[in-house]
Amino acid sequence: MPDVFPSIPRIAYEGPGSDRPLAFKRYDPAKAVGGRTMAQGLRFSLAYWHSLCAKGIDPFGDATMERPWNSLSDPMEAARMRMRGAFELTEKLSIPFFCFHDRDIAPEADSLRETNKRLDEIVALAKELMKTSPTRVLWGTANLFNHPRYAHGAATSPSPEAFAFAAAQVKKALEITKELGGANYVFWGGREGYETLLNTDMKLERENLARFLRMAAEYADEIGFSGQFLIEPKPKEPTKHQYDSDAAACHAFLLEFGLADRFKLNLETNHATLAGHTMQHELRYARDHGILGSVDANQGDELLGWDTDQFPTNLYVTTLVMYEILKNGGLGSGGLNFDAKPRRGSFRVEDLAAAHIAGMDSFARGLEAAQKLLDSGALDRPLAQRYAAWGSGLGASIRSGKESFRSLEAAALAAPPARLESGRQEALEAILNEYL
Ligand code: XUL
Ligand code: CO
């Protein structure tokens, strides 16, 4: 069978000295870092929607992406070529996984029945390709935001029929994710939010979202899908406010509705930016609460303020992301999914490969730097020291619950507060820089 991407060679590791654009300079899948290979530690995934479906459209401009299926008029023929392309690209780039929405892999037809038949055909093709390919599915999901029926939301729509259609779609998406051996299943609530509270019953909408997620969990149990469920926070865009706005809001939602034991989070760097947080903040919150599941590894542009979904090249960020992930003991069944697309002007197929290489090399550097940082204890030591007073004396007594406002008043009267230590922020930032 002819290659879908003949201009992309198999990408080899050539080392930091290489100046060839289509080669890895830092990502060496077999290299050991902290007792794991880079491949094991990073678990990269291709995002089907960006890499195989994005056309380069923006609100002011038409499609720019030069893709081999552009000339095909039959959407199913294009879908088959894309799936072959997904396996080819992941293999050539040594990317072990891909992630997909149902509608990425097979276009919607006139009826749900026909749409599901199309999905079955493409899933069969993917299974066939898996027989000879190492590529696997990191996660599946359902697109509950593109179609006009979801204009007011899916699980949070005022229309029970829209809710039902979304349920049918997730039911099928769970079935095919299971069929393809997907390790996780993601819920990103793209339109599960509102434009104005003047027309929104927020209480009912949030309750319905919880009902929907509970039914999804029940159905997964019924069919024996044991992949990890993940919620992907994002504060806005396309809605003005999304209910899953950030890690803490998701956690509170899961606790409120008794879903916390079933879901973890899929955190995305650009979504953290939109929420007004650093990605480190989102990761730290999730890690502290045992709900760090997976990562959409991209970056935004702080001057633009919308979800630009760029390939991650900021080494400061990749280092801190990997530091939190290492501290978490890895991501378990999760991985680093490039929810990222080449810029509209990077329209050639070679740009698509170069973008993945840039992201993979940047994360390889992030992993190495983070492992060194961890091994050295350069950040751990000052952190432990800063809170050392909570390990003995008054601090330990407060933590153990022995103290009250009365006893603390007595303590305050008896002894003036100890002299505060410096927070040493600039010194710590300089230490971090030494590891980049
Ligand atoms: C949108 C986004 C989605 C999810 C999957 O901002 O990140 O592509 O990752 O639905
Ligand atoms: Co995402």
C-alpha cells in the first residue's frame, strides 16, 4: 500500500548536534531517565483532530493545510486514508498512541444508525492496522459540540432530546474506545456551560451533567470498559463559562455529586492559561488530590488570550510539567497528548512532522531537567525546610488537632512569633534556571 505521507521519513534520534529538521535531537525513546525509558516516561499521543482533520481555518481565513486527502470527494474514502495516515505518522514519529473524537475518525451521516455504521467500518480498519502496528489508543471521546443540535449544550442542554442524542453518542464512543483497547475515556464539556445566566438554570444544568456522567460510568461497567474516566477542565471557549472550569472546580463538582472515585483529570496547558493559572498550579492541585490522570501537552500565547493549541516548545513549562508528573509517580494509564496544531501558515505535511518533533524534543528536555532537579533535591530541600516548623513543637501540636483558639491565644501571649524566614523566590527561580 502506498504511503499516505511519502515526504515524511522514519524519524531517527540523531542527537543535539544534528541540524536536520526531520530528526530528533533530544527524544531518544530507549534512553533511560530515572529508571524508565523516555518512551515510558513520556507516553506521547497524537491528537487525531488536529493532526489529521484540522484544515487551517480561522475566523478570518479559509483552509490552508495541504493534506493528501484534500482531493478526495468521498468523505469515507478520506476517513480511511486519514486512519491509515494516523498509523503511518505515529509509527514514523515513534508516537505510541493516538486520541480521537468519534467524529474525527468517521464523518457524521444523515442518521445515527448510518453514522454508527460508518464508525464500525473505520474502527474495523483501525483494528486491522493495529495487527501490524505498535500504535494504540490513549483515549477516546465524543464530539458533543460541533453539531447544531448542541448549540445550547449536550448534557446541559435545555432539550432532553439533545441530552438523549449525546447519551447515544457517548454510549457508542465508549463501545468503540473499548473495542480499540483505549486506556482512558475523556469528557471535555465544550458547550457544557452558558453564555448568559439570564437564560440559564445553572442548578439543573449541573445536576444533569452529573446524571450524564453517572450514566456513562454505569454503561462502562455494563460493557466491561475498565479504562480511566477523565474530565478535561477549561474555563471558557466556546462558552463564556464552562462548568468544568479548572482542576479545583472539577474536583468540587465530582465531590458534590459523588463521582470522585471514578474520575481523574486530563489537564491541558492552554486551558490552564485561559483559567488564569499556570499549568504547574493545575497539576499540583490534581496531584495533591490524587486525581492527576493525563495531560494535553500544548501551549497558548499569553498575548492572544484564546485557545491557540500550539505545540509545546517552552522548556520552562515542559520542565515544570514533568517535575509535577515525576512527583506524581507518572501518569498511570495517561500520557502526553499533543492537543496542538501547526500554525495556519505551517501548512505543509513536513511542518506537521516538524511540529511533533519540536514538541517531543521539548518534553524530552523537560523530562531530563525535571529528573535532575528531583534527584538533586534542589527544590525539595528548601521546601521541606520552609515548613519544618510544622513537624515538631507548636506546629505538630496544631496539626494533631490538640490546640484550640484558647490554647493558641495562651501560646501567643507567652512567646512572641519567631523571626520569619525569607521565601527566597528569586534564588529558587535561579536554581530552576540552572537545570533547564
Ligand atoms: C478543546 C479541547 C478538546 C479536548 C477533547 O479545547 O481541548 O479538543 O481535548 O475534546
Ligand atoms: Co484538550
